[in-house]
Amino acid sequence: MDVTDANKPCAAICGICALGRQHKESQTKIREKADQILQAVHSDLCCPMQTLGISGERYFITFVDETSGRISLSLLRTKDEALNAFQTYRARAEKGSGKEIKAFWSDGGGEYLNKQFRKYLEDAGIQHRISPPYSPAQNGRAERANRTIMESARYMLEDSRLGNEFWGQAVLAAAHVHNHLPSRSYNDMAPLEYWTGKPPGIGHMRIVGSSTWGHVPKEKRQMLDRKSIKCILIGYEESAGSRVYRVYDAEKKRIFCSRDVIIDQSPIAMQPEAQRDTTIGWQNYATTQELEDKEPSETDFRPLDSIIPEVS
């Protein structure tokens, strides 16, 4: 059916004006939003970090479910690991929800447009929607998710005084927190609530960077060995349950997961060792010399042998 007005003259286009005045179109039209989980998934690869992560990672890739806003994140050493990360995400998401991914949104990066990735999407029947070059707004959900995660991770590193090499653990922890908190953009519901049907618990959350004592299982220690080791809380292990924590053993330079931990969130525990006041005594003096120069009084601490009565 011809809906054009044949009698209406077409406006003339001035090529010279286009050469000198054409501008980028504003994003005013809003497309119809997906109404089912996994109906549309957005993805973006974050640019390389200037510092290698503690496991050698340099990138992270995000997968955002459009309906719920749930963010899934994977750490990558190289860009060619993007396909493997998506395959892992798809298997877990579809198995956990009972639904299938129908559309996949991404930019035109080489990690998404290589032959292996495109063939995998075609074989799976997933529609690949690619945003045009220099148009990040077309893939705005994933771009915004990366920005949110990086802002939260930057805050965690600064507040906990962890080194930049912990950026990978910080972004994983930020995604975990995001998925558990309600959002006005999603009807004041938490992303996980769309998947489970009930509000997720947040009682397990602790301050990243807190001093932590991890229990040593009896199978890994002898009778006189210590029963715990002092570590640093760096995040959560979602695949093992929300109350399983990821901790870093600075002495052995290793990361391990445990639910048997004691976490100290007090302000003094968050301070660097050099700034902690560990002086023991009834009166706190600046130096040992001041203690030696001060005349003892009746209320001061006295050596043990001075208060034990002599035995006749």
C-alpha cells in the first residue's frame, strides 16, 4: 500500500549545506524494551587496564540482561577469550532460567565480529545486533554497566587501600553488589529478584579490604599448627553460594574461597600497619624514652615481682 502523498513535492536537499552543517542525530526514539529474561543480552569489553590483575587478567567483559539488569562479568587475559566467556555465560544463564537468549547486542569490536563468534551465534539461532561505528549510545546498556562497575571498583580500591593489581577482584565484587540491590530503573527490584522471584539477602555483605581470619581445615594442619591465617577480604564466590568469600593470603600470594571466616570491619583493622597504634599499656606515651624518664606512681603499672609477697 502506497502511503506517500504523490501530490506533495519533496523537499530539495542542499548538498553544500550537508557538507558544512550535518550533525549527529540525537537518540530521541526509544525502542520497545524486552519483557522476558534473556530476550535481549547486551555486552561490552572494557578497555585494557594499565596494571595486570593478580591472575594475569587485563580485560573484563560484561553481559547485561535487558529485562532484569543483571550483570555477569568475566575477567580476560586476551580479547580472544570473549567467545569462551559468552559460551560459559549462556550455559549458566539458560540453565538457571529455563529460557534461551534470543538477541545479542554488541559493538563492532573484533572480539565480536571474528568468524568463530559470528558462526557460534548463527548456529545457536541468536540474532546479532551490532551498533554502528562511533555510536556508543546504540549499545548504551552495556556501556553504562561498565561505567557503573568501574566507578564502584575504583571506590573499593581507594577505600580498602588495596593495590591496583586487585582491580579484577574489585569489579567482580561490584557486580555482585549491583545484582543484590534494588534499582529505580527496574521497578525498585533487585536484578536477582527477576530470576529467583524473591528479594535477595544482603546480610552476608562485608567491606572489601577488611582483615579476615580464614580457618585452616584439620586435614591441612598438624596438632600444634595455627588454626587460622590472617588474610584480606577481596570479594564473594557466587558460583559456590553468596556466603562463600574470596580472601587473599598475602604471605603465600594466593586467593582461596572459604565460608569459615572471621571478618574484622573495625576502622583500625582497615588502616595500613604503619598507621596502627599497637602500643600496650595503661598510659600511652609517644616513645619508650618517655616511659623511662617518668617517675613511677602508685597507680602506674608495676613489675610482677614487685607485687608478689615474699614467702617466709
